[in-house]
Amino acid sequence: MTMAVSSQERYDKLYTAYYNFLVKQLGYRLIRISDLGNTDVVNILSLPQHPTWSRVELNDGSWEYGMPISHINDFQKLVQNVSKAKIDLEYNPLSLLEGDIDFHAAHGLNGIWLEARATRVYGIPRCFYMLLIYIQRMIAKELGRHLV
């Protein structure tokens, strides 16, 4: 007997697999810094910025940083020296938040916000974002054919 898999479960599995593949192939990843107080934001934004990094503020006040995997440990130490903020090293920008009630609306907004963030980054990080957008669109199109 086969159990039906919801659109959201399909979405989560596909996006996790593709994001992990992209990270492994390119050696680049996005991390999320959240639970920031006002002084945390100032301190974190004052940290040195490497040319291969990106930094974008998210709608909820957290920050999305993109960087080569080889830089993450040093960056994490820098952040921890100036802040008690939460650093999510397993962050996946394609994943929907658990509190999103309307899967289809949240899925559409996630794609729009991802594209908006891509317009605010340049250089190496921009290429990573453009590949994320391609993955998001490709899977969205496929899921649109098989909605449960």
C-alpha cells in the first residue's frame, strides 16, 4: 500500500536534496543569523566583509549571509565574539517556515523573496542565488503538475 505524499512533503524533500547538492558542488552556502538585539545588528554589520560573502536582511529582521563553506567556521567565531545571536548553519532558503499555514501562498512568496534578495547581491554570491532561483522555479513547475 502506498501512502499519499503531500505537496509540502514533496517540496521539502526535493528542495533539501537540490540545495544540498548545490552546496556540495559549489562549496558555497547560506547561513542565517537570528535573535538579534539592536547592538547585535550593529556589531555584526561592523564585522569585516570578505568579497565572496553576501549579506541580506530578511523580512523577519534576521540576516542571511552567503559564503564559501571554508569561511563558515571563522565567520561563526567572529559573530560569537560580538553577539549571542543564533547562527543557523543548516539554513536552507528554499525551505518554508513551519508556521506557514497556506503552503501554496507561502511557496509563491518564498520564490518572490528569493528573487528580490538576488537583486541585492553581486559577484560570486549572485551566481549562487541565480542557481537557487532556477531550482526553485524548476521544482515549483514540477510540483504544480502534481498537486495533492
